[in-house]
Amino acid sequence: MEAQLGSKYTFYGFDLFFHKETKLVDQSLDHIKRGISKKELAGLFTQFCAHENIEKFSVIGYSMGTHYATIMAEELAHRINEYIVAAPSAFKPGVLVRFFSTNKFGNKILEKLAFSDKAILHFLSFYRKLNLIDSKNHEILLKEIGTRELRFNFYASLTYLRFLDTDPRRLEQELQQHQVKSIFVFGKRDKMYPVKIGNFLIPKLKSAEVIVLDENHELINKNFADKLSAILI
């Protein structure tokens, strides 16, 4: 995206918690289970902006990253120029994600699955047979849990979503009040996050644009960058 938009924007990339090299100082289960609040998350970004002398900024998030971008919109809309979300799982995380992240019993099950070498693989296969997830997303999930470390990160990532549920009413109010330009990107063949999941919000916004790409869930590519840059430049 820097090739298309680098002349207008300076990009700062943030991995999700527990992805790649992003780790907590305290990685204990007890600490992870405490989670992070919306205000605490917004505070981390506020500190970063203060360090970099950034007053106004735009946010962009993809898939699970849209949870964090959406929290920024809820908490810091007065500082946001553009709110951009692609395949916004924050709008409809799904029954399993909610069960594993916010339900104590569900989270305990996920903990047991995550620390077993075979149990979570059997669990995903079972859900695939029931057609609760499609083959593409089954493949994506398998990549997320290939090793014990990856399974721990998967567990921690879902657990950290516990207090980060989107507040539809507040999100709408903040985007409207501060006239934040909002761009929503969907994949035409993405069965998990189709365009209709935005119906609770998008039609109500005065400054909203929707991009529908001929893609599945893995839609971050040159086509995405070209279509987005056509709107932003």
C-alpha cells in the first residue's frame, strides 16, 4: 500500500497481540485472562502518538485487526480522519469466537484444546464436517494452530477480545459526531464476513463508502490497494 499511498500517508503497522514478535511483558495465563479494556488499548495508541508527535491520524484494520481499529473509532474518533476496515470481524465475530472469548466455560474449553496437540485439530475437523466453517477458513485456522506456540497465541488472541466487543450505538455516534470518513471493504466470496454484516451501521453514516472486491477472505493484495487508493487520493 505504501507504493500507492506513500506520498500522502506515513504508515505505522501494529501486529495483533500475540502475533509474530508481539508479546506481553507478562505472558502468564492469569495475566492474559484479565484481558485489556477499551480505554487501556486506546491509551497505548495515545502514548504512541504522543511519542511520534501525531495529533490526527487514520486507522485501517483487516479481519481480527478490525477489533482494534474499531476500538480506536469508539474511543478516539475526535482524532481520526479516516476509519477503514476490511473483512470486519469486529461487526460479527461469530458464535464460536464469542463463546471462546467471552464465555467462561467456553474459554476454559479453548484453554484445554489449545494445550492439547491433537484435540483442537479434531475439534476443527468436526466443525468442518458440520459445515460450521467452510474449507477456506478451515485452512486458515489450521495455519494458526500448527505448533504449540501458535495454539497458545491463538488462545491468547481470542481471550484478549473479551472486553473489546463493538458497541454499535457508540460507534455510530462517534463516527457521525466527528464526521469521520468511513470505508468498508468486503470480499464478494468471503462467506464469514459478507457485506450484510455492515447493515447495522453503514446505511446510517453520512460519510461512508463500500468497496466489494471479487475476492475471498484473503483480500489484502494489489487489487485492494488500488481500489482503496482510488478513493483516498
